[in-house]
Amino acid sequence: MNAVRERNVNAAAPENGRDRERRAPAYDAYVDEMDGDTLVIETRGLTKRYDERTAVDHVDLRVRRGEVYGFLGPNGAGKTTTLRMLLGLVRPTAGDARVVGAPAGSPAGLAKIGAMIEAPAFYPFLSGRDNLRVLAKHAGVPEARIETVLEEVGLAARAGDRFSAYSQGMKQRLGIAAALLKDPELLILDEPTNGLDPEGMLEIRELIRSLGQGRRTVLLSSHLLGEVEQICDRVGIIRAGKLVAEGTVDELRGRDWLRISAEPLEQAQSVIRRVPGVEQVSRNGRALHVTADPSHAAEINRALVSAGIAVHELRRERPGLEAIFLDLVRDHETEVHA
Amino acid sequence: MTGSIAAELMIVRKRAATWILLGIWIALAMFFGYILPYVSAPDGPEAVRQAEIADLLPGQLVSAVLEGVPFFGGVLVLILGVLIMGGEYGWGTLKTLFTQRSSRTLIVGAKLVALGIVLLGFAMATFATSALASLVIAWLEDAPVTWPSASLVLRGIGATWLIFAVWAALGVLLAAISRGTALAIGIGILYGLVIEGLMAALFDQISLVQPLVEGLLRANGYSLAATLGVSTAATQENGPGMFSGPFVSGLQATLAMAAYLIAFVAITVGLIRRRDIA
């Protein structure tokens, strides 16, 4: 694992070009004015132990105002326990957490947070609309807001149906609607696209993207790495209760590299090593993995051709979040089994 | 707080189980309180029959209602209490409620206040239907209609509410302890039917258990009912809810029931405040 990727807690502001295009200009404006006071979530040494098992182990999480933060990890890594601690549902064994400027779980903080943790939980005998009425009364939210959020998640037409009659996708939508009810500063969504069909997933992804614009902060926990990669400004990866990597998607990806397929491969490897600017060359199956600034590609190609080597393929590669994630998880599995 | 109480009332009002339990309780109260005693009244000498029927007339409304409350009514509202709290664990809705604006204490408090309001509705519905039944019997028997005093009726409603509240709070507590409904209902019925019943039955044989029996919900419930006119002889013929004593004073029974209510509520709130929500 590239050391740069690991535990990059002090990563700079998001630089993801695609997201910048999509989220500008409101997001860029916030980035420019960002300082230490803009942390919406700040945990210090957050730990949860159940008897001998440590579910969350000294997690220092920092989520900034206005960003969409992806929280990744394999099943049982401690994601949901961390989110529960942020909401005061679970008390930490050690460490502390401040969320939207208040201690985790305090009524003052909860008033500014909308959350959906794991499966959406509602009263099965009440309609979707009545379930939201119950929550609105508890939260002191005007009832007019209910229709707004139902429209926002595309559930207005079926809002009069009982929750028990909803499909999994409709339940997820109602969960998101409930999270939006307070028009929260911080939205915590745990696997929001669970059970949705591809079209529903796309809709919810777009919804989350739009919700994350401006000054609202979104903390998104998901197994769907492609989803996180497309939506999130920054990502934190948790493994066995520890936050093992954090940064923008670009930072986590590390540098681009070159994949070269040539004949004969061993001769190509020694030629490429001599090209100035090439840092490392390694065999990757029947191709070479070249760590170098991709601007050296033409120079490498020229050197190979001059040496009489047949170049079948020379391609710039960009590691996806999935590869990084699997890399981290496999590293851990190797450590565990060693 | 008012918003939270309104929310909890809406949940209870729209839940079928609330109405089913109310229906069962009213049906039981009518059947065992009026219909069965009326149809089984002896056909012998008129004076004997009239003495039996007199207990069913409007003048005896309070004692007729309260006779069935300490046990049958109590066990039914225990189930209501279990469902109101245990359902939250079953559906996982506590996490949804506890991530709103209000504190855990306020939400559980609102739930208990809503339950208290519903129980007042149960008590009033029992008195209303019993009044109607006694009126029908007076009409059938061509008997004069004389109602008990308003203060006695109010005290009767109050006593019914207090007995209901203690049993329902026990149900809420059992649900909070077991984090569900099935086990809580099982333990609640076992306690009400078997443990309290056995203890009450053993009272005559083992003097050692008398102080324990005096502390039971059944003893204090029946003692409270007895101060409002329920015949102690009648409670001895109450089937599985029979109680032959010891009876305590009305004040002691009221204080004991109030203490139970406060203790059950305090333990429930303390448990829910302290525990993690899975």
C-alpha cells in the first residue's frame, strides 16, 4: 500500500476536478473561506468496546462544513457503530465527539442533524405521511415541511400508503425524507441506496449530490464504491475499527501510472529503467507497471522503439477507489492471517 | 413536550392493538360484570333475586366496575404497556425517535403521559359502558334509577386509572428490560396470574407470607377497590383473579400503588437513558 494514501488525515481541500465542475461555484466559495472552525464533525480517540471486542478503535474523524464525506469500510468494520456514537445512540467507551458544535447526542446538536442509520425504521401501521407527522411533532418541525420532503424524494404519490406496504426502495426514500425533515445542516446517511433498483440508485445519488451543495454537510456511509467515488469530496476508510485512510478521492488514488505491454518484456523492462524520470518498473502479469509522470510516455515509447522492441500497448492507468479499498482490506487480511 | 405527547397519542390512537384491547376489556367487563350475573341470578324467592340484581343497578356502578379492575383489567393494560414500549424495540423506531430534537427522557416521558391519557380513556369508557348496562338492567327489572354521587364516581375513575397505570407501567418496564414484547407479556402474565395468585392463595396457610402479600399489586388494588364499595366477599369468587385478603387501608393502598407507579416509571426512564440503542 502506498504510504501516501494511508491515514492522510490532514489532507488539503478537495481537488476532484469532476466534482469541482459539478459543485461550483458554491462549493469553491466555501473551500476558499475554510478554517479550523468549519469542522462539523470532530471526534478524538472515539472508541467503543463490547467486552473483549473493540468495534471502534481511537477514531479521529474530521468532517468539514459543506463537504460530502464518504465513510467506507467492509461489513463489521465499525462504520455504523461510529455513526451511532455521533448521534448519541451508542455511548463511547473512550474519546469524545462534537457534532455541529455540540456534544454528540445532545438535543441542541440533534436539532441540526438529519439521519438514516441502517434500515429505515418506522411504524408499520402508519402511512408514510403519518410517520413523518410523528417525527415532525417530536422535532418541532412545521407540518408543511412534510409535503416538501415527500416531493423531494419522489414519494408524494404513495405517501398515504401504510409503511408496511412499501417496497424496500420506498422505505429507503421515506428514510431519506425523514432525515431531510429538519432541513438539517448535517445529513448522516448509512447505506441510503440499499435495496434500490439501478434507476432508484441513480435518482438517490443525484439527490444526495444536490443535497450536498452549498453549506449542508453530508456524511455518507456506503458499500458502493462507485457511488462514493462519484459523489464524495473526501473519503475515510475504516478497517477493523480504525480509520486507516482519509483524503480526497484523488489523494487516495495516488499518482497515475503507465501500463506497457511490449515484446520481449524483460528487455523492455531494462530499457524503461534507463529512461530519465522513471521511478519504478515492475512486472504485472504480461505487462509492465511503470511508476513515472505520464508526461514521460512519449519518451519511453521512443526508447522502446529505438531498442527494436515491439510496443503493443502503452496506456495511462488511474486506480479506482475500489482498487484502493480492496488493497486496504486485503492488507489487513494478510496481517491477520500472518 | 406537547408536540411529543401529541405524536405519541397519534401513534397509540392509530394502532389497532389499542382498540382491540379496549374492545376485549369492555367485552369482559360487560360479560362478567353484568351479563353473566344477570342471566345467572337465581329464579327463587323474589327477595333473593332482587338482592342479586341490586348489585347490577346504577346505584352500584362504582363497585361493579372496580370489582374486575385490579386483576382482569390490570393484566389487559399490562399488555397495552408492553406493546407501547416493546413495539419500539421490535420495529427499531427508538433510534428514529432518539435522533430527533428531543431528549430520551422527554420522549419516554411523552410516551408515558400518552399512555396515561389512553388509560384515562379506558377508565371512562368502562364507566360509560357499565352505566349503560346498569341502566338497561334497571329498565328490564323496572327498578328505580339512582346514581352514585359524582364524587364517588370521580374517585372510582381515579382508582381505576391508578390501578391501570401501575399495571401498564409494569408492562412498559418489562418491555424495556426485555427489549421486546413476547418475553415481557409472558413474564407479566405469569406474574399477575401465577405468582400473585399463588401468594394470595398461600396467605391463609402460611402466616409468614402475609407481609409479602400485603405488598402485592393485587392486594393493594383490591384494597383500593374495597374502600369504594367492592364487597370483599365478591373478590373471593373472582376466578383466577380471586383475592381473600389481607386487605390494607385505603390510604396505604393508594400510597403503595402510587409508589409502584413512580418506581416503575423511574426505573424505565433510567434504563432507557443509560442503554445503547442497537
